[in-house]
Amino acid sequence: MEKKKKRKKKSKLQKKLDNPNSPLYRRRADKFWRELVFVKYKGRCAICGAELYVQAHHLIPREMYSHRYIVENGILLCAKHHRFSFELSPHKSPIAFAKWMITHQSEQWCWLLKQEPARHNTATFQDISRRLGVECALEG
């Protein structure tokens, strides 16, 4: 009687690597998108030029997967202008922020107006990671 060959169990990490929609790829794609936005704005707040506590902000919410990883959909803001300012913040004063975008970021505003975001995910996170240039192989 022949013995059946036992399959080696996959590790948890290998299972994540084999799943193209794994959170592992999503986190890597999110991180790389954030780095690209930082490079685009040279690490400074687009409004005041501050270098401390800067955060990448999605103009079209990141839940809209069709635009989540498009660099043009991002803007770099300091914490004050991202979340806390009642005078100029996309979260606390969206109308004032829109007026600022029209005046100071007119090309990005025009791009934004032409978009039709969709909630459905048209590609796997693994594909998105590759498109952004993220190396998904494990590092030594």
C-alpha cells in the first residue's frame, strides 16, 4: 500500500502572499501611495508649508477604490489644516477648502471635477501594488 505524500502546511505569511486581495498588499500600496504624495509636495503642507505633522489626504475618499491609489487624488496637509482648523480644512470647513483648491490648486481641482469615482474594486491589491511599483517580495 502506497503512502500518501503529506503536503506541507502553508505559513500564515505565505497564505497572505498567495491571496491577491490580502491586507498585506493593501497596506503596502497605501504606504507607497502616501510616499508618492510626500514626494509630490516635497514633504510640506500644501497650504502653509509646514514640515511637521504632515499627512496625506485623499480628495476623493479612499473608500472609492477606483481612485484610492491615484497620486493626483492626494494632497499633503499639516495636522492643523487636515483635521483641526475651522477656517481651512477639508474635514472641518470643506467649502473654504474647496475655494482654496480652486484658487491655489486649480489644475488638481479641474482633474477632481472630471472624475467619476466608483466603490467597487476593479483590481486586486496585489495588482495595485505592482502598478505603484511596490516590491511585494519578502526582504531578506
